[in-house]
Amino acid sequence: MGRHSPDGRRRLLVPVLATSLVVVLGAAAWVTVSAVRSRPTCEQPAKVLVTASADIAPALSIVARGLDLPCGGVEVQTREAAAAAEQLAMSDGSPRPQVWVPDSTLALRRAHQFGASDVPESGASVASSPVVLGVAEAVAKGIGWPEHVPTWAEVLGAQGAVPGMSDPARDSVAAVSLLGLKESVKTAPEPAAAYVALLRRFSANTLGAETDLIARLPGSGGTGGTAAVTMFPTSENSLLRHNIEDASSPLVAVYSSAVPTLDYPFAELGGVTPQQRPILDAFREAVLGDAGADAIAKTGLRAAGGQALREHADDPRVSTSGFRAAILPPAASVDELLNQWAGINLSARVQVLVDVSGSMNAQVPGTGLNRMQLSMQATAKALHLFKPTTQLRMLAFSTRLDGDKDYRELLPMAPVAQHLASGALDKLAQVKATPNGGTGLYDSVLDTYRTARREWEPGRLNLVIVLTDGKNEDPHGISREDLLAELAKLQDPRRPIPLIGVGIGPDADKPELDQLTAATGGQAFVAPDPAKITDVFFGALSRIAGG
């Protein structure tokens, strides 16, 4: 499958000191590494922009700096794979790379699902890194390590085993580790039930990033009163870097042949100019050749075929033995795993539409507040119902709020934890209804639903929620019949997006909300008494999330 380095080269690489590995691996934190080199006689140097995951970026930068190009060079920028996939699909005006090297083919598939048509669904593997369970040394010793090589099943059943995980919907390591977790319970009396129970254990400590998990390790000094985590899925490369950088909380790598490795695919994107073509071709040839193998060895990654290029004699917690890892399953199989995780984890990707038409200024008897204020209070409280990893965007709608559009963004798509930390609750408290504004319901629902379809994310409960106190009042927009027809066209049973309607007050049109939500497999809820909107909103979210 990959390049096989001669034994002589591997022997030469073994003596490389751990200190030099720290220097190179530390480069994974670089935001942008520029390796543009042009000769003085070059009048119009061309540049090839490469976007790469943090663990492969240093190796690519080493290769780029070693190129001898007549006119131009290569710039390597670091970007987390899920964020890069979204950016490539959105075409937000930022400089578009000509090459993308994410940590896994899963990221290429995700970008393709998002609508990035110039992103291939596969690419030549540049390097590899096994996905392992990183286990606190004390837990590993409790089950016989290092004399005994533990399995995932033994580790997960060990005394003191407190599992954690980064978000599988955004992290390739966590996503493919679900295959290892499922394999670990296949001999249980009821494997399906045991797998669900195991996912619930991991869900209790699902955090946004691996750095958050590392901070929870015993001895790390970063738990801050929170429960310690003694194991979590990670890449072999990341575990190596952690053990070198933080000797106070070392991790033992536990391997599983049921888990696909990270494969770092080299993906050429569209829009390559004739001036960029020779630079890109030279870079690809170098990365997939001897220069790439040498750079990969320096960063602790393995060859594309899985061969260890260093013995890591300085860290016995990692094995350099080769093993046959599982092949990455088809996209539909991965989506099924992630959907099951979403059901257990209750992590979501939510688009929320909030009615700010003039009628939302109506006072609600006995509260001293109007419908708008009560709705915003309910929405603010609902943020705490979602897990911190839930991605949420909020939009206000009326008529002609943003030029010809009936809606405008209140909160951008971001994790709920980020919204809460950045003052979103204060911002929501300031939202006011638009005097004399109508209810531009149909156009707003359709555009938001199209966005949700384009941004559908596996591993999450994808939802569109609309809160409104009336019926559509935009005579210049789409009709109800056409809206229902368009919603029907947007349905995909494998990638569901239920529309949840929450009617506010006595003027809410329940039959209309029933029609719109039924077209998407969703449901409508009504609070005739706006003072009880919080109870109804929470009830709606709980029923959908529980399903």
C-alpha cells in the first residue's frame, strides 16, 4: 500500500535524539509555515498554498524548504481538518489552497458531503499513524503492562478506567475509534447493549479537544477539581509528542487492529494555474518520495504502509511493530456509527430561527414581559440543555431584515461552549422585535433548511428549529405549496434534518407548523400561553433529543 523504506535508512534514523524530535513535533503548533523561495531573476514567482493538519504540517514544511524551484515556492498553513472541510465548502473569500493534506480520508469525504466539489474523496497516503487508546501508566500496570500487552477490552474493564473522548463528529481519531470500541464488546452476552453502555461511558467525558483531555490526566495538574480521565483515543504520533513534552502524566499506547489508521491523504484541489503546476508536481513528488520519508521519520509519523521509521527506544510505551489495521469503511457505514453516537451523546448541529416580527412585542399578561423577551429567555436557557460540543447558529427573521432577505444572523455557527463564554446570553437579552415587521416565515425556513442540508454533519443530531407567534405574512415570497415541494426535494433518509416548530401564543398557526415540520420528519409544539414557552421549548428539545 505505501512506500517501503530500505532497512539501511531506518537504521540511520534510529539514533535521532528525543530532543530533536521535540523541536520538530513542537512545530505542529505553527499556524503558517512559509517556504517560498524564488531566485532574484524570477519576475513573477508563483506560490502553491497547502493546508494541512497540525501533525503532518511540520513534515510538509521540511519538504517545502528543501525544494529547489526556479520561480516560486510552497506555503504550508495549519488548519484542523473539520474546520478546513467547512471552509473549502463555504468558499468564504479566504485564499483557497491548491493542496489539502488532512489527517484522514474521512475529512475529504466530509468536505465532499458539504458540497466542495473540487475536493477528491481519496488521495495518495503521505504518512500514517495508528489510532490507539492512550492509557495512564498506572492503569496499564494494573493489568500487567509491560510484561503483558493489553487489549482495548482489557483496558476498558480495568480498575480505575475512566474513559474520555474528543468529539467524533469533528475529530477523525475519535470517529474511527468507535470501530475499536464496538469490536471490544463483540464477545459480550448482548453486544449491542454493551456497546451503547460503553458509548455512554465515553459520552460523560466528551470534550472539545485532545488538549482538554490531557489536562484531565492524573498528574497533569490541570484537572482543576474536575474528574480525572485515565484513557482516551489518540494517535500514536500525538501520544509520542505528549510523552516527550509532559513526563508527569505519561500514556501507554494500546493498539487495536479493528481501528483504521490516520492516512494523511494528499489531495490536489481545483484552480491550479499553469505557473503553479510545476511547483505542485515537484512538491508532490518530493512528499511521496525519499524527501518525504526522511521528513516523516523526523516527526515521529509512520510510512504510508504502516512501517515505523524510528524504533522509539527512548519511549517503551509505544510499539514499533507493524500490524494490519482495518480498512476505512464506506462513508455510509461511518455515518451510521456517528449517528448512533449522536443519539447517545445528544450532540447536535442546530440552526435556530427566532421570529422578531412586530407581533412579538405583544405583552404577556402577568409577566411584565413581551413575547420577544420570553422567547429569548427560553432560548438562552435552552443553550444549557445542549452539550458544550453542540454547534449552534441563531438567526432572527421578520421581513426584509437584511436587504431583500427576511433574516439576519444573531449568532454564528460555533460550539455552545464558545457562545456561552463569549457573552451570547447578554447578546440574546438585547434582541428586540421589529416594529411593524411582518412574519417572513416561508423564505426564512427554506433558506435555513438549505443551509442545514449543505452543512449536514455526521455524528450529530442535525436540527432546524423555528420559534414563531404567527403565520407567513410575506406576499412576495415563496408559497406554502412550493415550500413543501422544496422541502420534500431536500429530504435524505440517511441524513435526516427534522424541522422543529414552536408556536408562541394564541395566534400561532398549529396546522401550518404541522404541515411544514411533517415534510421533514419533524414535529410542531405550541405554547398558547407565551408565559410557558420555556416549558414547551424544553419539552420539544428533550423529546427530539431522546428519540
